[in-house]
Amino acid sequence: MPLSIVILAAGQGKRMNSDLPKVLQPLAGRPLLAHVLQTAKSLDAAAIHVVYGHGGDRVRAALADESVNWVLQAEQLGTGHAVAQAMPAIPDGHDVLILYGDVPLVRAETLQRVAAHSSDSSIGLLTAVLRDPTGYGRIVRDGAGNVVRIVEHKDANTKERAINEVNTGLMAMPAAALRHWLAALRNDNAQGEYYLTDVILMAVREGRKIHAVVATSEDEVLGVNDKVQLAQLESAYRAQKATELMLNGVTIVDPARIDIRGEVTAGRDVFIDINVVLIGKVQLGDRVRIGPNCVLKDCRIDADTELHPNCVIDRATIGPRNSIGPFARVRPDSVLHEDVHIGNFVEVKKSEIGAGSKANHLTYLGDTVVGRKVNVGAGTVTCNYDGVNKFRTEIEDGAFIGSGTMLVAPVKIGTGATIGAGSTITKDAPPEKLTLARARQTTVEGWRRPAKKTEE
């Protein structure tokens, strides 16, 4: 049958002590709900329904580009009540898979196993075995091992609280049956809410089998109620992503000291040192080496390039066999071709650097096109901003820029030109010639440096 997915995302998250709605709390730089939606979209569902409530306008605005059906739960009367709000949009001929907006690490493969048990005679239910099940609903089985009901922690007796298998809240069942059971829910419990879990008891009474799919790990079903749990989730996510990279051949010096906040693809024999942060879509070519304390965001680093310690690469493309840093910053819309050297304390912004060119020390290249085999000396600055407008600098192939040069844009340095050290260049420099722009050096005879008065 076609699959409809319902994601419950209406909780306020009071224990977060935050003005940000719970499902918008960041995990790896993206909202919790965004992670759940990404997994849901991989399941090829006919429709995805998101039930929202607290901070609703902010939730919808943050995920406005998502193709989902937004369903408002105006009053938070429990999980059963939340699912009921989405049911008018779901045909009876569908299976329904229920997810939670604050449980972001569950795998698509696990959800497929749960959904596969939705039939006229059975329900799929995701459970987990926890070392500490406090706060979770317990899975109660009969003598034959069949699931017979779920009891919430607050309603459980001492024997039931000793059970370590818990309900995750994720389940799948036919829409027609779910609609019938939701209509029969009652709120005579410690919370005064309509529990979705009560449909399990109804299904058992009707003779349906409850297929409990046990999660592969505790991490997969971690939810978030406070900032401590959010940090634990971040740690689990980081470990999961680091493991994926290492299994694909990446050498990570210390998996506990890498932070992956996006989609990272890597070639063969990539090396990543400690305290590296990878944000957004990052592509690493074969044999790329990343030194400690580097930050990479939405960038491509081609084969055999080395980033020395403490570099920032932000929305830029770095070609093969580059040497970058230490302490270099490559800013958005920059393209570095092959065999480029960008050294310590060099910043490149919205510029293109040709093959074999070098800027090894203390330099700013902004809104600049640099040709092939150009040498940019230490302390060079492209003066590209007049306080209102940005202007372009062109440095053609083979040019040599002496140290301490100010290139006042718009300006063009011709092919093979040499700019003398300490120059301030305000006009185009012709090809193959030496151009200087220095004040005449003067020595003032008889001048004395002011001296401090001595105390009597």
C-alpha cells in the first residue's frame, strides 16, 4: 500500500529553556526536524505530514522549502490527539508511519523494517533496549514473548519499571485501523492526555500481532528534552559520521575531535587531523591532508592538496596540489587552480588564482584575478573598497609583486610586469617592465628624537 508519514513536531520543549522551538534546536548545524525530514524523504512516501504547534510560524518559516503538508495542533492534548489532526488528509488505503521531530538519528533501513510489518493483521513497532529506561514507556510481553501493551513510565508499577525494552513511539499501521483506534482513545491517565501508545492495546484486543523491531543501538532512538541530551545527541551524530568516513578509508586522527555538520564525501587516503570542523557540503579529493583546527564550509578540495593548521575555507573551490596555510582564509566565490601556494596569514576573497601562483605571506587578495605563475610578495594588499563600491584588480601571467605593495583597484598589472617593493600602484602597470611608486627617501640633518624629562 502507499505510505503516508506523520511527523509529530508540536512539542514546546520547556526543559530546553530556549526561545527556539524544540524541533528547531540545532543538530550538526541543522534543525532536528530537518534531519527527520531528510530520512523521511528517502522512504519514497506518497505524502509527509508534519504536525506542528508551539512556535509554529517559526517552524514553518525555517523549513519553508520542504514539500510537506503542515498540520496545526492548536492544543497539545497528547500524541494520539496529534496524529488525529493529520488523519483527514490520509486515505484509508494507505499505511501510516509515525515519526518524531526530535528523534533524528533513526536510520531509513530501520524505518523500512517497521513499515514492512503494517498489514491487515499486524502493526510494526520500533523498540529499543536501554541501560536506563527511566522516562520511557515499557514494552509488556506475555509468556510467549508477544507484545501485549505499552505502559507509560508514570503509569507503570514497580515490576513494569524494571523492564528494559522501551517504546520509541515510532510505529506503522494501516490508516483505516488507525483512524478507528484514534477515535476510541481516552485520556484517563496520569497525564490527562490521549496516548498514541494505547492503540497497541486496542490492536492486540482485535487479534493483530505487534511486530517489535528492535533498534540497532540506543543512539538510533535518542530523543531530546534538554540541552544535556542535545549535546549527547551531537556526540552520537559526530561519532556516526566519523565512523562512516573511516569505513570509507579516511584516516581520522581522533574521531572524538572532529565535528561533521553536513554531507562530506572523500576520496582515497584522505587524512584529517584533530579539531577539524566540516560544515555543509564538503568534497575532499584523493590524498587530501587537513591539518589541525581547520574549518571547511561548502567547499571542494581537490586531490593532493594540503591544508596546514588553522585554515578557514568557506564556499570556495581549491584545485589539486595546492598548499594552503597555516592561518590562511579563503572566502566565498574564490577559485584556486592547480599548484597554488597560499601561505600564512593570507586572505583570499572572491578571487581566482591561476596555476602555479604564490602568495606566501601576510597578503589580502580581494576581487582579484591572478594569472599563472604570479608571485605576490609579503604584505601586498589589493585595495578593492572605497567605502561604497568594490573594484577589481587584474594581475596577469608571470607578474612579480614586490613586498609591501598596495594595488589600488581598479588596476591591471600586465604580463611579466614587476612591481617594486613598497609601491602604491594607482594606474595600470605595463607588461614586462619595472614599475615603482615610492616617495623620495630623505634624511633630515640636525633632527633629534624627543627625549623624556629626567626626574630631579
